[in-house]
Amino acid sequence: MRRPHLPARLPLDPYILALLATVGLAALVPARGPAATAADLASTAAVALLFFLYGARLSTREALDGLRHWRLHLTVLACTFVLFPLLGLAARGLVPGLLTAPLYGGLLFLCLVPSTVQSSIAFTSIARGNVPAAICAGSFSSLAGIVLTPLLAAGLLGGDVGGFSLDSLLKITLQLLLPFLLGQALRPWVGGFLVRHKQVLGHVDRGSILLVVYAAFSAGVVAGIWHQVSLPRLAALMLVEAVLLAVMLLATWYGAARLGFGRADRIAIQFAGSKKSLAAGLPMASVLFGAHAALAVLPLMLFHQMQLMVCAVIARRRAQDPLPELAADRVADVSLARERPAPRAR
């Protein structure tokens, strides 16, 4: 029996290290007074810029072309915005035994965030899956998340964790939805520029998110919320997230098989339907949770690194599987060899 080969080096995302360094900086030198006000204003502007760029990059034509594979996209959306939230609601029973209420709020918020795009595409490509479907599925999930994540948060989180209210809904409209729609409207004029400077703008994206993280964790440090998290609670959170990821990976893989999808589509569904976007979740959390955003994004940051490490192993394992058409050819060759009459002895 062939043993699965683990990669020599699991993917510790350098960006996660940058995020952790930002959290450490906020813990040591939190923004206070006028500096905190300036950090909040800069964070608000950074979130608006991020979603403007998201809107300007999303090709409406490509999204419409991808609708032809509507069953796959609906399956991914159902995993992201139905199955994940249901599992998050089921985890409510872990409070207060394993999780505190703020940590559970962050876990539930994690379940409401849209799927990631870049890593889903990368892992689907490594595993020799349906890459175009993964691109469209991730794009649709991100687009739907602009509306569905705040609405689900309003209905499921309420005021227990982040104080979600009509004021928060107005902030989301002004900081997320309007910049996104403006980016879509200006895409014919700015799309070419964004393509030519894709690498530079990628640094702008990541730098903006680091600024959002610094402002959120600074507010958390000043409010003293870190006294609510102990090492046993943190270990319990990681255990719960490991179970959550395992359930979603199994559900997307075997559920897609039951729905009649082929191997390539099952790979795209598994990687797109089991992931959560750190890039989309962090800005949303800063708007939804305000001063409580630090604890709200902690589960998402941990889950992001966990999904990268686990899915890297799965993708490399899938890449070693024989493709269905090659396996069929081998079976046909064996059958022909058996049917061919043996040469007569002379």
C-alpha cells in the first residue's frame, strides 16, 4: 500500500507572520488618544480602498460566463453560507464549557465569511482539478459575501458580541458596498491600470489589512479584552477549528460525489467550499465588531493558517492520484491483453 507523502515543508504563510508581528506591535505599543483616532480613520479609509479594488478587479464578463457551471457554484455557496453557519450555530453548545462567549462570536463570524480565491485556485491547480470553476466559485463567493456576510451577522450574531445595529449596517454600506460598486462602475477605465500594476497593488492590499489589524488589536489592548483569553481556551479553540475544518473537507468531498460531480469538479468544490477568506473577513470584522474586533478575528486568523497547512497536504496527495481517463485506459489495455489469444507453441 502506497503511503501518502507529506510535503517537506508545510506552508507557514509569511503573511500570517506579518499579521502576528502586527498583533505583537499593537500589544506593546497600542494606539491611544489622538493616535487611536488617526488609526481608526486610516483603517476606515483602508477598508474602503480594499473593497474598491475588489470591485474594480472583478470581471463581470468572466463572472457571467462562469454561470454555465451553475450547479458547482451553488454547491460552493451552499457550503460557505449554509453548511458553515449551521455548524457554527451547533458550536453554541460549547459555551461556556470550552469557549467563552467572545471566542464563540469570533468562531461564528468565521463561519459567515466568504471563501478565499487565491489559495483555492492554487490548491485546485496542484491537485489537477477544475481551475476555471475554482476561479469563478471563489469570485462568486466573494461577491455574495459583500451582502450575505453582514446580513447573516445581523441575524445570527445580534448584539451579543459585536453590537451589530442599524448604525453598523450603514457603516457596512458606506465602507464596503458603495466602494465595491464604485470599483465595478469604474472598471472599464481603471481595469487596465490594475492589471499592469497587479503586484504593487497586492502590497497595498496586504498593507491595508495590516493597518486594520493594528487598529483593531490596539483597541482591544486598551479595552483590556486579552484578559479574557487563557491558554487552555486558546487550545480548545484550535481543537474546535480542527474539527470544523475536517468536517467541511469530508462534507465537500463526499457530498460532491453524491451529487454526481466528477473528480476535477469535486476538487474545486472541496478547496473552494471548505475555506474562509482572511482578506475579506478582517475588514468586515473591523466594521462589525468595532472595539471587540480583536477577539472576533482571532479564530479566523488561526483557521486561515490551519486550512493552508491541511489543504497543502491534501492537494499534493490528490496530485499523485491517477487521473480517471488514465485509469480507464489501463483497464482497457488489461482487458485487451486478456482477450488476445496466446501464441501457439511451435
